[in-house]
Amino acid sequence: MSVDPEIQARLDWLERAVIVLADSVPGVTVRLPPRPNGIATGPAGIPGADQEVRALVEAGKTVRAVKVYQDVHGVGLKEAKRAVDQLAERLGRG
């Protein structure tokens, strides 16, 4: 199944918006289900996603950065934490 890149980018943005909104409500955690086969995932489909992770690290919000990294890259907690920690080190925040 092929999805128009513009539509995919909008869907990805909406997914991130849902997570951000849910994070603003105490006690609410949102984990998106896996995408169906053929639907793009990862930073290529989410413009600015890695910049968002970087901005969160620079702001000292590493837990949120790990969550965003997980959602964007579709990886587990351990891999996301390692990537965010490495980024923090490169930025002098680690």
C-alpha cells in the first residue's frame, strides 16, 4: 500500500499532536499501535522530528525526548534512551 507523502506527513504530525496533548493531561499515557504493513514510519515521514528530540534534550527534558524518539523511530525504550543519551553527550548535556 502506497500513501501520498503529503498525507503521510500530515498523519505523522497528527500522531505527534495526540501524544503532546495527552502528555499535557496528568496520568494519561499514549502509546500508538504499530503501523500496518506498507505505511511509512520513522523520521523520514515526520519532518522536524529529530530537531524536536534535540530541542527537548537541550531543554533538559530527556524523558520526553526518549518518548518522542521511541515514537518517531519505532524503537524500544533501551535503544531510545541510548540514542538520547548519546545526543546529550554530543551537545554537552550528558
